[in-house]
Amino acid sequence: MYLHVFVVSFCFVIGSGDPTPGKYTIDDTPGYGRGFDGIGAISGGGATSKQLPGYMFKYQDQIFDFLFKPNFGASLQILKVEIGGDAQSSEGTEASHMHNSWDENYYRGYEWWIMEEAKKRNPNIRLYGLPWAFPGWVGNGSVHDPWGDPQLTVDYVVKWIEGAKVFHHLDIDYIGIWNERPHSVPYIKLLRRTLDQRNLTSVRIVAADGFWGGIVQDILQDSELADAVDSIGTHYPGTLSPREAVMTGKQLWASEDYGSFNDEIGGGCWARTLNMNYVNGLMTSSIAWCMVTGFYYPLPWYRDALMTANRAWDNSYTVNTPIWITAHTTQFTEIGWHYLAHGSGVGNFSGGGSYVSLVSPDGKNLTIVIETMSHDHSVCTRPPLSPYTVSQQNVTLVLKGSFRNITTLNVWRTRFQYGGKASTVFRKLRPVKVRRNRVKLQLLPDEVYTLTTMPTGNKGSFPSGPSQGDFPFIYLENFEGYSQNSEPFTFAQQMGSFEVIYTGVPHKNVLRQMVLQEPVSWCSPETQIQHPLNIVGDYNWTDVSVEMEIKLGDVNGSNGYFLAVRVDRGGCNSSSARGVFLYIYPSQKQFVLSADIGQTSTIMKGSIETPNPAWNKVSLKAEGNYADATFNDVSLMHVQLPSGPANGFVGLGTSSWGLADFDNMLIQPANWTSTARTQEDSRLYFKPGQ
Ligand SMILES: *[C@@H]1O[C@H](CO)[C@@H](O)[C@H](O)[C@H]1NC(C)=O
Ligand SMILES: *[C@@H]1O[C@H](CO)[C@@H](O)[C@H](O)[C@H]1NC(C)=O
Ligand SMILES: *[C@@H]1O[C@H](CO)[C@@H](O)[C@H](O)[C@H]1NC(C)=O
Ligand SMILES: *[C@@H]1O[C@H](CO)[C@@H](O)[C@H](O)[C@H]1NC(C)=O
Ligand SMILES: *[C@@H]1O[C@H](CO)[C@@H](O)[C@H](O)[C@H]1NC(C)=O
Ligand SMILES: *[C@@H]1O[C@H](CO)[C@@H](O)[C@H](O)[C@H]1NC(C)=O
Ligand SMILES: *[C@@H]1O[C@H](CO)[C@@H](O)[C@H](O)[C@H]1NC(C)=O
Ligand SMILES: *[C@@H]1O[C@H](CO)[C@@H](O)[C@H](O)[C@H]1NC(C)=O
Ligand SMILES: *[C@@H]1O[C@H](CO)[C@@H](O)[C@H](O)[C@H]1NC(C)=O
Ligand SMILES: *[C@@H]1O[C@H](CO)[C@@H](O)[C@H](O)[C@H]1NC(C)=O
């Protein structure tokens, strides 16, 4: 996700616009504009797709069809994924392929799988990888900066690209630098040289996935850097690019954009952004953060995604407006098409709104996308912050040059609520006749039109799926059935990496915290949590009890662990999480009950009985204003709680970096007695694989 940074951009004048109000020429005679690089979305930054692996296969297929299948839904042309770095990167943590310098594993997380599913549906989709955080060892001693030893970082990133090919047959097309953080010029040059040496010349560098400014100046001053960089990728440019960026001659990308609530207003914002990123800023690719809200309510930026699929427990999902807004461009174009020039197919309408025209490589197919959005409250539109003035207007498109012989155009329209009319989204209308080279349109505010020679276009659908149900309140998890190094479906790690590991009998599969060292953070150091945390369950739970068996690592173990209930937040703010936290320090035979994760609001401290050398059973319950806890079934307390959050997630984790194993978790309502637990209830396990 983005930083709240405003970049001072200034607009540049392109062409002189159309002379006659209401009349707009579509003509290739003056030549083309820039090449079109595609519309995409981001899975990650971070853990945004977390719940997808937990859905039944049937619904996973449907969700992926809405995202990737050509001519069905969003028909994405670029998939950008996070290269996991073991640290929080907005909604959670994605696992690194190298937790340690001696470790390599290309089966962690879900991004490989999502890329495979995307390629399966659209072999032409472009893949783009970008790190947010890095494992600590990549920082070579710094947790703030991965550039101290560029060779280390280059090797780490190139291994990810090679691993994609070797283990998943995926060709990575683009690689970024460091999400919204300072770049390193020596790193970028070394990355280019290394890619070339390792026969990865086709992997292109997008730099620097931050903001205009630094990277643009660096490219203008350094021809070796300019040669290394394929495209300049900037975030949330508010449709504007500075003159210097254009002067580099590089393709300009909004390599992260949108970030808006996925209702009609957010969808409208995306429609305007897709057009105006080219009209105003000459940007030839726009990539939405994020692809899917696949993370628990109410983690930050909830529903700022093309669609919503965050309820694996009931398999329900929602296809939101931005999916169809994306389709208005992607279903009628391909990467490699060209924009027409400003003033002859690209521009603003005098009554507000904008139009872009794209032409296929053979020059024969034409797609015109029109938007007349008036809403403006969302980040993707910054600047300006005030609504656009858009009026009802009649426009005439005059087709010239190669397009003069076109006799009809297919028409697709989205119309948002305006003047009391109901919304219609991505609807095919009757083809429009071109008379005397002219097409006349009556435009209302808040509409999107695609006029195209392409016979494509399809509003994909499935029979309505399951309805919403509660997360099961009696939840037993023994981690059996998962494959090695996978993440349990319902656990949403917020720091560190928790993976299913087979340990032999008697425990068989356990959940292991894998990270031994503080990662190079993406969240600001002030809010970065300093030890691993995982959350699970329903944020709305109030009176809840959790028990679990836990064991510290025999080697490289953490110094303790914790269980928690009523955990009130995740994301970059996890370090200020409040709730009820029970920390156990086995070697010191101590426990700490705290009202916050940082143990600044300690409720009580005490001692525990001598722990077992390996596994110990811990339980914690909050009911009304009281907390209860046990250690190996011995009561530790029954204590009154200070005021704090009334509800939240169940949490678990380690008190320092290092290994710890977790097994046999049971969550249940606080007022359930163990005798009330029956075989019947235990069927409410989540079972991986369907
Ligand atoms: C990496 O860290 C080691 C140990 O501090 C140091 O000796 C080495 O010079 C560092 N490498 C670079 C390139 O800074
Ligand atoms: C380099 O890559 C090309 C295509 O990507 C492949 O055909 C060729 O065999 C590779 N060469 C080596 C030495 O790996
Ligand atoms: C198009 O209109 C927008 C909104 O009024 C304006 O900010 C922008 O400068 C215009 N762009 C061009 C290229 O005229
Ligand atoms: C983190 O907390 C601060 C202060 O409470 C708040 O302003 C900010 O919006 C929070 N950030 C997120 C991503 O929730
Ligand atoms: C272009 O248009 C023709 C019809 O005019 C169509 O048959 C063809 O498939 C189109 N395809 C592309 C990619 O241009
Ligand atoms: C657009 O054209 C229609 C039909 O010719 C006409 O009724 C309407 O008043 C025009 N609207 C504007 C805003 O000029
Ligand atoms: C368009 O029509 C003209 C005659 O009106 C003809 O000479 C020309 O070849 C046609 N062009 C195409 C691309 O069909
Ligand atoms: C929790 O409650 C809120 C407010 O009633 C509701 O919007 C939300 O959907 C609930 N959360 C879940 C996971 O059902
Ligand atoms: C423990 O850490 C050391 C390096 O500090 C490493 O060599 C060893 O492989 C690690 N062992 C495990 C089980 O992680
Ligand atoms: C247990 O608590 C739930 C609310 O968490 C309540 O709905 C239910 O009635 C309670 N059951 C008993 C037996 O007290």
C-alpha cells in the first residue's frame, strides 16, 4: 500500500486539443502515441490474497476466472506479486523463499500458485515481482536498508526469479526495486548486469516503485542506469507526471495505483485513472492495489481491491465494480497496442471527462474508451481533491485515416447512478452505425463507454454461490493434511513466518515460526512489531477461550511465546495491538499477562510450574471483565481486566525471533465447559483440500 506522501507534480501541455467543441478526431495520420503496456493488479503488499488458498477449488476457479480469464472479467494483462520478506507489508506477512542465507524453498506462500493460475488462463499475462520487506540477513546488519551489500540483495532477488522458472515454469517479465522505499543506483546496475550474465536478459527492470523525483533525476544523470531501467514505475501519481520523467524517454507506469474502496465511487475513480494516467501523464500501464481483498475484516484498507474474497470459511466472494471497469479496457486491447496521439484520439472532453484510443499492431482494430466521472474523494484521483465538473454533453467522434472506412462499432457501457437512473455495469449495447465518418454520443456524467471494432467482450458470470456464514466458533486445528511449508488457511501472520512442518510422531504436523532474525522492515521502524505474531478467527468475537500446545525450538528457539484474545488490530500498527496477551517464558518459569502486545500495560506477572522440556499446554480465556489462564492445566490466574477492546482476533506468537512449534489449537466460546464439548462440535475443523 502507499505512503501518504504528496508529490509535487506539474502538468505539461500536450498538443493543442481539438478546435471544435463537441467534435473529436480519431485519426492515425499524425502517427501514434506511446505503446500500451497493459492494465494489472497486485497480489501482495502484503498478504492481500491470504484467504484464497482456503476456498474450495470450485470457487477458487471462479475467482481466478473473474481476475485472469481473457474476455470474462477483469482479464488482467499484468499480475504483480510481492516477493515475500517475512515482515509485515500492509495486511500481513508473506514468506520469503530464503528465511536464512542457508535456506531456499520455492513452495512457501501462495503467490507462486496465483501466478500459475493466472498463466493457465492467460499465457500472455505479464508477471512482475517486487519486494516490500527482506529477510534480516539480506540487510547485512541493517534492518532499515537492504543496500549495504548489493550483491547479497541481487543474489536473493535473482534466486527468486530463477526459482520461479525452475520450480514453477514461470517466466518473470518485470522486476521492481523496493516498494516505496529508497532505491540504490549501484544495486539497479548490478541487478541488470547479473540478470544479463545469468541469461535473464528478457527480465526487465521497473524502477523504482516509489515516487517520481529521485529515480527520474538519477536516470537523467546516469546513462548506465538509464540503460538498465526499462520503465519508470511510480505510485499513486494522481494521473500526472513531471516534465523530467517524460524527458527520460522511458515508458512511464503507474506501477501502483487505485487504492480505493471498491464501490461505484472507487470504480469510477479507477475508470478515470485508467484513462487520465495516459491523457495527463503519458503513463502506459496502471496497476491496481490490490487485486483481491483476501484478508480478514477489519485489517487496514479493507475492500480497497478489485474484488472481495476473504471468507474461505463460507466460500462466499463478491465481484466488485472495479472488475468491470478494468474489463472496459482489457477485454478490447492487448499489450503491444498503441495509443493514438493527443488531439487525434486522446484527450479531454470540453464538458468534462476523457477519451483514449488504442490501435492494434496491424493498425486494423480500434478501441476507444470514454469516461465521464465526476466523483472525487479517493486516493487514486489525487490531485485534485475536489469533484470534477462534468456536464451532460453531446460529442461527435470523427473517424479519419485508417479508420475512415469503419462502418459500425461495438458498444459497451457502464452507467452509474445519475439523475435517479439505476446503475448498469459493463453492458453490451447495440452496435453504433458510423455515418459519414461520424459517431454521435450523448454522454451523461458518471459513465464509461468502450467503442470498438473488436468482436470480444463478455460479462462473465456463475450461478450465485454460497451465502455468508459465521466463522466457526468451535475451531480445532491440528495442522494435519497441509503440505510442507504451507500456511494454514485461517492463520493470518502479521510478523514472521508460520509454516506447517512435519515433525514425526506423535505431533506429526505442527505450525512452526521460522524466522530467526529481525527482517529489513517495510513498515516504519516506529510501528514495526519486534517479534512474530499470527492472528486467527473472527474479529467480532468477544468472550472466547483458546488453548494450544507449544514447544520452543531445540536450537535457535525463541525465548518465549504467547497466546492472545481480543487482539484489536493487525497491519503495520500491530505493535500497538491491544487485547489480552499471555506471555510465557519457560526458562525463567514466568508468565506475564498484559493488555497490549508490547507489555506496556501489564496486568499481572507470576511464575509457572516447572515446564516440560518440550511441549506445554497453555490456555487463555476472556469472559466479560475477567481473564483466566492455565499452564499444563494448572490455573495461573482469575483476574479482573482493565478496560480494553471488547472483541478481536485470537493471537499467538513468539516473544523473540526464533523457532517455536504450535499444535492442537482449540478455540471455543468462553462459556463452554469442556464437558459441553462433543464429537459433534469437533466436526467444525477446517480441513485443507476439497
Ligand atoms: C556485511 O557485513 C559484514 C559483517 O558486519 C561485513 O564484514 C561486511 O563488510 C558487510 N558487507 C558489506 C558489503 O557491507
Ligand atoms: C538462455 O535462454 C534462452 C531463452 O530464454 C535459452 O534458449 C537458452 O538455452 C539459454 N541459455 C543458457 C546458457 O541457459
Ligand atoms: C484534462 O482535464 C483534467 C481535469 O480537468 C485536467 O487536470 C488536465 O490537465 C487535462 N489534461 C489535458 C491533457 O488537457
Ligand atoms: C495506524 O495507527 C494510526 C494512529 O492510531 C492511524 O492514524 C493510522 O491510520 C493507522 N494505520 C493503519 C494502516 O491502520
Ligand atoms: C481485429 O479485427 C478483426 C475484424 O476487423 C478481427 O477479425 C481480428 O480478430 C481482430 N484482432 C486483433 C487482435 O486485432
Ligand atoms: C444532445 O442532443 C440531443 C438530441 O439531439 C438534444 O436533445 C440535447 O439537448 C443535446 N444535449 C446537449 C447538452 O446539448
Ligand atoms: C477505404 O475506402 C476507400 C474508398 O472509399 C478505399 O480506397 C480504401 O482502400 C479503403 N481502405 C481500407 C483500409 O479498406
Ligand atoms: C463484524 O461485525 C461488523 C459490524 O457489525 C460486520 O460489518 C462484519 O461483517 C462482522 N465481521 C465478520 C467477519 O463477519
Ligand atoms: C541455527 O542457526 C545457525 C546459525 O546461527 C544455523 O547454522 C543452523 O542451521 C540453525 N539451525 C536451525 C535448526 O535453524
Ligand atoms: C454463551 O455465550 C454466548 C455469547 O458469546 C451466548 O450467546 C450463549 O447464550 C452463552 N451460552 C450459555 C450456555 O451461557
